Amino acid sequence: MNWKRFKITGILLAACTILTAQPSPGDLYREYTWFNDVEDCGGTLRVGGRLDYRLAGNAVPKDSQGRIVPDFDLDLGHATRAELVVEKMLCHGGTEGLRVSINGHDPVEVPESPHVRRPQSAYAHHFNAVFPIDLAQLNPGRDNRFEFEVDTAGHWWPQNLVYGMILRIYHVPSVVTNRSRITHPAPGDKIGMKTTIKLDVPDQQQVGSVDLVGFYEDADLEGDGRYTQWHYAYHQGKIYHHVASMESPVEQTTWDTEWLPDQPDSMKLAAFVHLKNGYTYMTEAVEGLVLERPSYSVELCKPYRRPKGWFTRNGEFEERFRVKGEPSKISEARMVFRSWSPGYLNGIYINDFLVFIKEGPRYDYFEHDIPVETHVFEGGENILKTGKTPLYHGEMVHGTEVQWPGIMLKIKYDLHKTTDPFH
């Protein structure tokens, strides 16, 4: 195979498809989920290096050649297309070329997000890569095998972690009729801090559960470099960072927007309806929703000058963020970000104030939502820094990896608070 041509083609395909992949309103599909049964670094699959799953055997289930054999019972009837969702994390800086071979066919490049600064391999990141695969490479039933690999040339220890994958098979939409829809809120409604979401479900006996998702601007906890998108992600096949989930019987739930940032544009709301027969469909979107909270405002402070290789064992690192509001009106603030092995953090500082020390596991993924005292902020540019992880008993330890895009701040302002000391 001409690998140079393959890699260029893969990059172009990734740039085009990662923006349009994932379900759209009206789509009908089935999802098949796999993650590693071996408890290695929280149940990941090590791809590459001396602990590669094909060498160390740290993958279950697998065949005699080390290929993964997920318990997928594929229904390809009325199938129109397929895509793979791979939860991928850069483990060792500089690792490139993550790819997957299906049933012995030529490997397909797992695309990087085009919204993460290039070269993406220089920045700690963790996101769901979504890309099309050829239906013709899949077998109906349970006889399907997957094999991951990375580039190995000229690297001290190439390694990516795969936390799991979802194989999504799209089917002819007309297979399922009489679909559910969101009845409240209605298009153009104003959304407050607490909003009731109601669905019309024609046949509740057929519905297993519902996941509600919104299109708006928020912290990039998906890790793909986009702040405005349909916000949700998957960790080991389970959805999170979405609006809400509803179990059957489906009636109504509450959308809590307390910490949703002020929106520059209107929002959309939709639902993934999971049927008991294995099908899932995405409802039509409710559009034109306007966020309105008269008493307070939430500013999303996006990091910039984010460093390469934010691995705290290597030293101190810092980023910048800008506070546009009046600091005296700040009532609450939070840091939100994703990391790996945060049990090795050694302090987070904002403008030289120590605001946090550490939390979470070692050698595993973690999502942070940390309150911050309000007095540390300044109007305009602020500096956030992480401390260097020290030696433990004289030996170097892993340290913490701060994932792309970095540490984001959500700042809440009291709009009724006066800055006049004589008021």
C-alpha cells in the first residue's frame, strides 16, 4: 500500500467528515458499543508501545491473533451507511497515525479534530472521533474483528489510549414511523434557568429511554475544539455532557441552564429516542430558543496561549483567559476542564493565587467542575498556571495531562449588584 497517499487521503477525509458525521434530525440507526473489559488505566485499550494490547494481551474479547472481537450482533437489513465513534486519547506526545482495520481490510485513519491546533499530536487531547466506514467491510451477525495500530517509526514510545468505540449503522428512516416529538418548549420560546421539557410519545411501550441534546455555545468538554455544537459526548459508550436523560415511561424532565453561558445566538433542542427493539432515532429539532435570565449573566472564558505538551511532570505550564465583565459584580465562578491522572496535580494558580490543589484518580480520565473564589479575577487578561508535579520518593511519576482546549472558566455576574460604595 502507498502509505503516503493513504495518509493524505485520510487527512482530507477527516477534515470533510468530522464536521458532518453524527446523527441528524430524522436519522434512524442502531448502535453497537464496545469498551475494554480489562481494567488497565480505567479500562482503556493501549495502542502502541511495549504495552500494546496485541503484545501484552490487555484486550478482551480477542481472537488468537489479538484482534478485538466485540459482541456485536449486527443487523444490516435496510442499512444505508455506517460510521465508527472512537473515544481516543493522546497518551504519549508525538504519537500519530491511529487507525483501525475491520475484518482484515485496509486500515482506516482515525481522524484528528481539525479544530485542535496542529500538529494535534503535540497537544494533550481526548475526544470522540467520528468517521464513515464502508458497509461492505462489515459482516452481519457476530463475526466482526477490529484491529488498532499507530505509527511507530522514530518515536520513543508511541501510544494512544482507546476508551471504547460505538459502531453506528444507519437504516432507511421509513422503517420506523409514528415518532415522538418535543412539544415544550416550542420554537422561539424563551428559556429560563429551569425549563420543563415535554415530549409527545405516541407509543410509550416501545420507548426504552430518551437522551436530550442541545445546540448552543458552552465549554468544550467534548475536547474537539468546538464551543458551539450539539453538546454531548461518549465515555466508554455512555452519553454525558448532554441536556438530560429520561427513562421510560417518558413524560417530562427539567433543563437546568444555571451555568449555561450567555448565548450569542438562538439555541436548538432535540432528542435521541431509544426504542426497545434496538433502533434509535433523532427527533426534529426545536429551533429559535432564546436564553433569558434577567438577574444574572454567565461568561465563558476561553483559554488562549495554551501550551504544547501540558504534562505537569515536565514543569509549570500557563494559559491566558480574558474577563470581559466587571470583576466587582462576580458572584460565583467555576473551572471546568478534562484531565488524565489528576491525582498528580500540584496546584492550580490564577494570577498567583492558589485556587486548587488536586483531585481525582491517577492513571485515568477525569472531568473537573471546581468552584473558584471570586477575588482572584482581574478585568482583562488573567494568567492561569499549573504547578510541576514533584518527584515521589525521589522517583519521577506520571503527572497530570490537561486536555484540549485547556482550563475553561465560567463566571457568574449579579446584574443587580451595584459598584457604587455609597449606594
